[in-house]
Amino acid sequence: MKLMPHVYQVAGVSLSHAYDAAAYLIEGTEGLYLLDCGTPDGFEAIIGNIQKLQFAPEDIRAVYGTHGHYDHVGAAVLFKQKYGCSLCLHEEDVRQVEEADPVKTTAEILYGRAFPPCQVDRRLADGDTVEFGNGIAMEVLHTPGHTPGSVCFALDCAGYAFLVAGDTVWGGFSRQIGSDEARWRESLEKLTRRHFDGYTFGHIGANVVADADARLAEAKRQFATYYNPWFKPMKETFRYN
Ligand SMILES: [Fe+2]
């Protein structure tokens, strides 16, 4: 699904698998890049989505992960094995992904899955910049809180300021995964000091939120209103009686 020139959404609840967080494909001049990459459960559907857009998955050069959770980077090892791309992640979430921590990656506690361990090829740091070509540039913003190594991606898409927020906006809070309220509040301050034309977050449908500054300010105001939204793991079903 095309969001803007050279930027596509290829994963998410309505696009690939119920377990997948939203993932985005950037068409650079030297190849393709993913911002998050969904779960192994959604892997085949995500590949199908990329092919339906007339792109070749073999051209994927790198996966940039917003953080080390199953729904965001669980499929990274499959992309690496099949297409030889690299995984880029913030230092503070590297260990849980390389060691397949069943709790910190949320794989077992939320999804009842084993996290497929994956070597991280490049550590992301706050302020890193990437030039994709085709008028698209990206800045990495370290935004800890949901997890210690959570980052957001601030994209400049030919003058359109687009934020890929991962779970830093509307993500779940749990001390089991290293969530930290004080760091998270600082991260939301950091985001709301900047201007964005549009933004998206991990658990959104196939959408870009167009009034980004107002909605990010609202997310900051409402932070901790639903302090523990993980009422149940995804692997369980609600009982209504
Ligand atoms: Fe998460």
C-alpha cells in the first residue's frame, strides 16, 4: 500500500497477520529498506505484499527495527537468511534479540511463540542519519520508555516530515520488558518538540495520521492513562462471561 512516493506499508494487522506490527518499505536508489518487518507468522504475506507492489524482496538491503519485540522484528532472521540483508537496532535492545529472550522480546508472554534469535549487524544511535535516495532521508531518534532501546524514525520524504513512532506512541507498559515511565515521558517530550506533518505507530491500521503535532501532543497528555494496556496476551482469547 503506497503511502507517499517511494514509501509503502507492507505489514500490519489488516495487511499481513494479526500479530504483525506495522512495517514500512522504503524504495531507495540503491535498494529497498524495511522499517520493522513483522513476525514469522506474517512473513509470507509480507513478501507477497512486497511483490504485489512490483518490488523484488531480493533487493532488500536492511531492516531498521524500532525495538526488539517479536511483532516488530521477529521475522528479521528470515529476511536475513533468505535475502542477505542486515538488521539495524539500538544497542539497548540488541541482547534480547540475539539471545531470543522469551519475555523481553514479548514472543512467549504475548504471542506464545519462540523468538527466532537474530544477530544484529549494526547498532543504531540517536542522531544517526541515513540517505536512501529518491529524496528520502531518515534520522534515528532514541526514544526509550516502552523498551530501553526503542527508537523512532524521523523521515524527510521530499519535504514531508513523517514520523514512524513504533511503540513509543501508544505502546504497552510492562516492567517485565524494561519499560520506564520517566524515560518514556522524556521521549514524548522529545517528539513533541519537533514538527511532523504525518506520523504512524506500531499498532495502527493502514493509515498515516495527518495532524501529527496535535495527535502526538494528545498522546503525551494521555500517557499513563491506560498504564497497563496489556490486559491479556495476544495468544489468549477474551472470555465475555
Ligand atoms: Fe513493542
